[in-house]
Amino acid sequence: MSGQISIVTPSYHGDLERCRLLCDTMDRYCTGYSQHTIVVDDDDYAVFAARFAGPLRRVVATSALLPTFWAVGRWRGRRYRWRPGTGLPIYGWHLQQLRKIAFTLAQDAERVLCIDSDVCFCRPADFGRMASAERTPLWIETGAVTAAKPYHMRWRANAYRALGLETPPLPGDDFIGQMIAWDRGTMQRIVERIERVNGRPWWQVLARQRHFSEYMTYGAAVSTDEALRATHEPVDRSPCFAYWSGPALDAAGVARLIQQLRPDQYALAVQSHTQTPLAVIRAAAMGSASVS
């Protein structure tokens, strides 16, 4: 297959500096993609566009992808938005998921790679290989959803419900990660199915669930459709290593993480709640390898 892959990153003002690190490390290490798009709330558009827009990078606001969602105040530090048909108001994390789907449908590349804004690269990465591969990689953690993961259970059940399918028994497969590839044609088929089954626009269906996962919905759709499965290649090794929990890391700690990456890993996601200073992550990532 000969095609293009674009990269999309949902972000918001609280992740501005982490998004800057992602962009800086992409510019240093990454090749083989057609464009990097950062999708943000309209309120955040100006500050992101001023800092990140360029020849291979653009910033897109919610209003360019979805119907207008009106601000309805804050609760527990979150900004909530609403529009007719969504049921209860939704907050930024919900809109980030909807933006990724809407962007995938609206752009021209055959494939999209969704990368979280708290990811950074630390080794060269050529995405042209993913663009030209015969099948789109489908990230799966087989049997990883159990009763010990109540949020994942709910996201999984709602994904099958949105698709008009019966939820299989546990344990179930997990499709959530920091770097997830989607096929544009597959996403179009998925939203068409959601709308056909539910009699509503796809974004209304997901917003009304409130507890949903865009990645779980995509994975459930592909794994239950023989034709879609044939166009995807199951993978269980992520190119991004995630440091989810543990003490704050110093420079030596981040350097050790990078040194321990597998040969096929080139990105790192150090969660903000570990309190690892961003400056430490930046120094390690930008200085960890020479670009070949």
C-alpha cells in the first residue's frame, strides 16, 4: 500500500508546555507523516495557533470539526459544555475524544495516528512505514479488561452498545493506548453504523453516554467485523513506553527509562501525576539520541 499518515493530538491550555515538548521532539526525531494537527477547544485556539502552527503543523478548533458547544460553567475545576441532543453537559476530555473522530473523518490521509500531548519522542521514528503498510495496526491488550478495571468495563460495554452489539463476557480486550492508529475509511463505517443503529448523529450518541472511549469503540467495531479485521494487523507491542505511577523521576531516572526501551520503542509518556519535572523529561528526551 502507498498512502499517507497524518498525526493528530488533542490538547488544552493545561498541557501547553507538554504539547510544546511533543512538538519539539517530533520536529527533532520524526519523519514520514504528512501533517501534525493539534485539536483544541475554541477558547484555547489563539494561544496554541500562535505557538505551534507551521509548515507541517496546524491547530484546529472544535468549531471547525463539530457543531457549536456552549459553555455552561465549571464544576470541580472542569469547564463544561452543552448543546441540544447531548443530554447532560460534557467536559474537555469528552470533547477531546469527539474531536479526534471528527478530525479523522475530515482530513485527507488514509491513516491517522493519534498521539497524546503528554507523549514525547526520544529516538528517530519514521511513520512512512506505517503509512505504506498493507494493514493498519490495531493495538490490543488481550484479556486486559477485567472486573478490577471498572472504568474500562463501562467504556467497553458502552462501545458495544453504541454499535448495537451484545457485550461479550469478561475478560475483554483493551484497545486504549498513547499512540493509536486509525484508518479513515474504517472510522467512516463505524460512525455510519452508530448513526444507523441509534438514529442520531454519532457525536450525540457518544456524548449522551458520557462514559465512553473512542479507542474502545474503534477496537470493538473492528474486532467484531470480519471485513474490518481483514484490513487491520493486531499488535501488542506499543512504540510508546508509559510511566503511569511511581515516584517523581530525576534526570538519571528518566535516562534509565529511555535506556530500557525496546529497539522498536521510540516514545515516552511520563504521567504528570508522578510529579516528574517537565524540564527533566525535556533534557533527557532531547539529548538521548542523535538523529540519523
